Amino acid sequence: MITERSRAAHCASAELLASRALEALKGAGGSTIVASLLQEAAGADGTTGATGLVTATGAVRLLGADALAPYVLTGQTPAPEEWAAVRLTLAALPPAAPPRGPEPPWIRAWIDWGLVTLLARLAPGTPQASPPMPSGPPHCDSTVPRHHSATRTPQGGSGEGWVPWALRMGQLASLALPGLDTPVHEAARSGAEALARGATRSLLRRDFVTAARVTRWLAWLAADNVALALDPALLVEDIALRGGGNRCLLDVEICHHMLGLEGV
């Protein structure tokens, strides 16, 4: 059972990991983003116990591929212990199998897929085969009533309304990185207008965390030379001024790199 205290600890650890990834993207961090988090969680003498390591491991899985984003976007070479640390998190919490059912396991499976796939591509000595892709997602269909689409499973029907669809794509923002191209990315290409609406809606509602995550997809689409109805750089700059925690700022910095802009 996950308690509020446990959830808060995992969120705090994820914020710390995001801050280290952010520093690395800006050229101010080291080459052991994940390894340093696990080492700190274990304590200087390695005797702190399992609780801190479990929390740190959960933080890596929350960020997914974003934990490796600095290596993808800057080309910097991590220390050897970095890959061992990522493999440790995957061994401790085995990736979710591609499900055919409710939405949360489906989203979790895609986030895990992104982390495992980038590890396979970046880490020396890792088998290059990517894990099986989960199913979905549906394409956006702005004609589907919102109350109807909210009950659809990822495998269902012709699509779903743009509001819940854009929010769901925001949950999958860790996949919006160069070098990844999946059915999720194809759905982003076909739903570019819905993503623009979703990012703008979140910004107007002052939900800057969601706005940053949906804007990640717009930045990825711009880097993929997809025509957009708005300039994602303007959204990124607005979100950067408002803040929203380290994970939000990490999304902003990743957008900067994909758009070729100066960092915040």
C-alpha cells in the first residue's frame, strides 16, 4: 500500500533526479545522474538500508527516459557506473509487460519501454534489441464527446476527444526525445493541432507542469519538421518564466535543446 508519506518521498526523489538531469543538460552536472542518486540514497557508507534505495529506484522509473535525456541531447559520455545504476533500477522493479487493459498499466508500460530502449541504444554491451512495444494509443478524434471518450481504453474505437487525449500524451512526454519513433509519435504527428490546443489550454489554466509536458511533443514535432499552428518556442519561454518544479524545468530545457534555443 502506497502511503502519502511514501508518495511524497518518491516525488521528492524524482525532483532531485530531475534537478541533476537539468544540471547535466546545462553543462553544470557530472556524468552520473542516476548513479549519484542511488549512491546518495544508500548513504556514504552504503548502510542506510533498503528504503532510500527503493525510493531512488522509483524516482528513476518515474522519470523514465528523461533520466537519460542529457546523454541523448548533448552527446556527453557517462561514467561506466551510470549504466550499472540504470540496470539496477530495472532489475529491482522489472519493466511492466505490454498490457491489453486499463489505461494506467498501458501508460506505465510505455514509460518503461522508453527507458529500456534508450539504455539498449546508449549503453556499451547492452543488447540492441528494443523490448516489445505496448499497444496504442488511439488517434485524437475531436468529434468524440468528451464524456464518452474519457471511458475508452487505449485500444478502443476510432479515437478520443482532444482534451483527455492531450493530457494522456502529456503523461507520455518522456518519449518525446530524438531517436524514438513509435505509434505514440505517429499519433502526435496526426494530432499536432490537438497538442497545440492542449498545451495552450493548460497554460491558460495555469497548469504549467502539464503545459510543459504537452509542449514537449510540440518541440519534438518541430524538430521532426512537422508544420504547427503555433510557435512552440513562445510556449516554452512563457512556461520557463513561470516555473513549476525541477521536473517542469527539465521539460523546458529539453524543449530548448530540441528547438535549438539557448537554455534557461
